[in-house]
Amino acid sequence: MKLLFSEFYPTVDLEENAVVTISIEDPVFLRTVILDIRSQLEGNKGTCVLSDNGVPLDMAKNLELLPDILPFSGNRKNLLNKVLTAVEKNGMENIEEVQKLSAEIETYLLSISEDWPLSFDMGKITPASLLKLAGAQIELGGESLLEDLLTYMDLTVEMEREKIFCLLNLHCYFSVEELDTFFHSVALHRHRLLVFEGSEYPCVHEEKKIVIDKDLCQIIL
């Protein structure tokens, strides 16, 4: 995949198992690029172009912007619903157990509501409805925020599709050692990671770095 984030600069290669950091030192230009991407994720037209083999792609389907990771929650609604659907499919493989549980729930509901004019649609008792009733959420369970991010990326690719994951200002929040481990794991898991920074930082192993300085000149490191 390639990203053209401005007509004045060459396209950026976003290969599988690649980490690309674009440091844009001019805050107005950085803001313009991020807002353009965000607008396209909301279904609007924009300047940035994401493509694969020369064919433009729908950015909303192929790129995910994670602008706020402190703290990070993986409970994106669409992703959670896909996980619940997969769990429900597993549960429905044992239909006798589902029917038994539904009958027990119906008996319980009728017993506590016998003094009231109520009826129940027991066909709506499914594994997915019970999971939602129980407040099911995605629990990433990592020992660190970066581990949670990696697990979220794995789950997103498994349940949806391969995407470009776009993060902001990672170097502001994490040490070189932490990012070195994270970027190495991203490469091993064959993800595509795009990081935008507002300042220049030392290059980390596994990271391809592009700097747009205050004069809007491009430098590839």
C-alpha cells in the first residue's frame, strides 16, 4: 500500500511488517494532514490518497486512526460486535445447551413476574444477547499499553481485515527501548504501522523515518 499525504511529496510505501514515522515539524501542516485523514475516515473527500497497486482505496475501510491512546481501550463498537457474533456462533454449535438455558431463564422470569401482566419473547435469548446483558467488553489483558495496542491490532486483522494503523506522537509517550520492542513485534506480526510526530526523534530499529522540516522540505532517514 502507498499513501500520498500531499501533492508536493512522493508517495510513502506502507509495506507489510513496516513501521513508517513521518515527523512534520510545521504544526499547521501536521494538523492539516491529520484532519484530512480523519475527515476521510468519516466518509468525506480529502487530499490524502491511500492506494494499492495504483488503485485508490477507501481510507475508512483500510486505515484506522488511533489518536488517543492514553489510556487505550480496544472496545470499538464494530469490533466488539464482530467478536460477540463469533462467540455466539460458537455457542450455537451446542443448540441443546442453548435451548436448556433458554427454558431455565423463561421459568425464572415467569416466576418473578407472575403478579404482573408481562410476556416474554424467549427467541431473543441468545448467547450474544446474554453477553451484551452481562456487559461483555474486549479485555486486551497486556502487561503494558503497547502490548494492548499490539493485541488490538491482531484482533482487528483477525475479525475485520488488514489495515494501516495510524498513531500520533508515540515518541512523546514511550522510551526508545519500549518502542524498539514494540516496533519489532509489529514487524513480526506483519502489521502496517504509520506514526505521525510533531518533532524529530532518534530513529528506532525497524523504523523508516521521513522528516518534513519547518521549511516543508522532505528528508528520508
